[in-house]
Amino acid sequence: MADYAVVDPATGETIEEYPTITDAELDSAVARASAAGKGWSLDTPLTDRIAAIRKVAALHEERKDALAQIIVREMGKPLDQAVGEVEFAAAIYEYYADNAASLLQDEPIELLDGDGTAIIRRSAFGLLLGIMPWNFPYYQVARFAGPNLLIGNTILLKHAPQCPESSAAMADIFHEAGVPKDVYINIYATNDQVATVIADPRLRGVSLTGSGRAGAAVAELAGKHLKKVVLELGGSDPFIVLSTDDLDGVVQSAVDARLDNTGQSCNAAKRFIVIDELYDEFVGKLEEKMLAVEPAPGTEDGAAIGPLSSALAADRLEQQVNAATAAGAELTGGGRDGSFFKPGILTGIEKGNPAYGEELFGPVASVYKVSSEAEAVAVANDTPYGLGSYVFTTDPEQAIRVADQIEAGMVFVNVVLADGVELPFGGVKNSGFGREMGKLGADEFVNKKLIRVGG
């Protein structure tokens, strides 16, 4: 099979294969994207770049049903969630179009000594490579491409090998919206070809969302060649339950946070850390709600979860669950049928169990009992990851106290699925570094140039 192909995870059918870019074509793409930088960043007014990105948003909305069907085929997302993803991507482009002028405006510096003025002027960084994952094919591209095209950067976009159709559809949208063809180029490149691009002196920066292994490899190459890099590498996000006056509501939030995107979200709640007085009731209610959810093809009306993104993803999750139970954990529910995986709950996970430190990328929840706030924080932080986190408590002071202690890039208190176009997204520790979305996302690949004028 070709490196790039649409393989329906619900059926295993290979729908279409796409040719990998040749080395000569790739070198041409790098040359064209690099050469297009001056015309896009300096000769194209910001108002024109804004108009193009606003049109990108409009085309996503206009074509959302067709775009959603593509990713149902590519990675199995339930159709209503796929439509929601396209709408969120459109909102991201609209946010950056609305706020580009203010995000890029000059920043004056008050001089402490001497006459004259000083400002920070934000300008284009140059040619960027985006390496995108399969779990949110449109949203991930939007949060990278939206701000960077407005800034004036040019982009080579290397999507996941199972997302060739959606990546081509996005390239068509950008070009139809008025982004020049050499400013945004979709490439079907191999890992070896990606390494060549990163080493190319014409490239200025790399953004990757993916696994820790991929992130480490890209960061090593980027560091060797002095390229800026932004990494988002997944997480094993804690969901801490310390007190509640609505346990049913908290459990529903837990289910929503674990099963969104069939459990294949980097910042999904994955480890549920529950105070001992609520533990038994929480687990009972969680089992009742989670185990009632049946996976179904993404095309089926009302499907809450679909297949995992591929047979390989299902293999990986099955191996992790089997290793966890072999090491003493107890599994309730679960079970695999092809790429479909039934929701399951792991309890009794002790330190040393492989599941204790891993990210389970699918509809399986791990639940831990703790006896105090301090123990809850300790368990939450006892992970190599640090992306998102969730805290549920009726005590506002405790909420902030715990949030301050959690080692993560994001903390959500008494709420789930609350990402917003204006909110920065990113992590610490093995979850990577840098931010996307909101103001901080527009400030990563930008030259913050000091201009000091004497009196």
C-alpha cells in the first residue's frame, strides 16, 4: 500500500491511494514556498491576508458536510463530531482574521533612560513546516496555519499519511480563498524527506503535533540545524474529583471528557483521581454510563464513538490494556472487534504497572483512589506528561490551590470540553513546549523586532 492512503477504519477498505512526493518535487516546493515569502509578507497588505483567511473560514462553513464526510472515511470520527470539528476550525480562522491587526500591532516600550522611542514590531518568521496528526485533521491545521499565514509566513503542510484527502481539500480551500499556491503547499512526504526539509537552510521553523518519539526526532533535527520548533506531544490528563454536590453531573463530565473523539484526544481526561469517600459511587456510576456506550460506524446516526483511527491504533490499545491487566489491574468492559473498541475502565493500577505512566489513546479510563488533596495532586503530577488537567470541587479556594500545583499547561475547573479559539493550547514536560491558539499561538513563529530610535 502507498504511504498515503484513505483506509476506512470501520471496514478496513482502502478507498484511495496517493503518490508520495518525489525528491525533485519536494525541492521545488521548498524553493517556491521560500521565494514566495517576500511577496506574501511584505508586498501583500495585511488587509488582503485577512480577507483570504476570512474566506478560508467561510469555505469551511460552506463545505462542512462534505469536509466532515472525508474524515469519517479517513479516521472514523462520528459524523456529528466531524461537522463540529470543521465548524471549530472555521471559528479559529475567523478569530485570527478578526484579531490580526491587534495581534500584530507595534508594542511600545517605555524607555528608562535616554530620549527617543522603542517599539517591538512583529513580522514574518519565514518558511514553516507543519507536521500534523490524524486525530483532528482540520482543527490541527487551523490552529497552525491560521495565525501563521496572517503573520506573513509561508507553509509546507505535511499531514498524517491517513489524511491525504482532507489535506488536499484544505489546500484547495486556501488557494480558492486567495492564498497563493506557493504560500501554502500540501506535501505527501516520507519521514526521510521531512528530515531533509528540516535540514534545509531555507526553512525557519517546525510545528509538530504527534507522539513523543516523533517529537524527539524532530526536536533533535531542528536543534541540530538551529530551527525553532513547537511541539504538542499528547498527555495523560488527570481528572481530579475532590467534592461535589452533583455526582451524576461530574460522572457525565468524566464520560464526555474520556470518550470525545472516541478517546483519541491529546487533552482528553484519561486518569480519574477520586477522593476515597466518593470513589465507590463514582466508579459505579462511571461503569454504568461508559459501558452503555456502544461503538458504531461514524456514518451511523447518533454514534457516540466510532472505530479507532486504524487497526494499528486498536492493536496498540489492546496491547496496553492486556499489559495492564497482566500486571494486576482490573478491567471492567472493554473488548475489541476489528478497529472498534468498547469502552472500558481500569482500576487497581499500582505504580510499576505499565498503564500507570502511559497514555491510553482510546475509550479506556483509568481510575485511582486517593485519601487527600495532597495525594490527589501527587498522583496527578506523577506522570511524564503535562498537557491538560481537570479539577472538580465545590471549594473555590481549593480549586485555585490545586490548579496552582498541577504540572500542566492547562487546568479546567468544574468544566470539560471548554477549549476556545481565544484560549492557548499546549503543555509542559513530555507533552512538549510552545503554544497554539489565541494570542500566544500567534506569537510563536514571529520576529519580534526591536526598533530603537534616538531622540
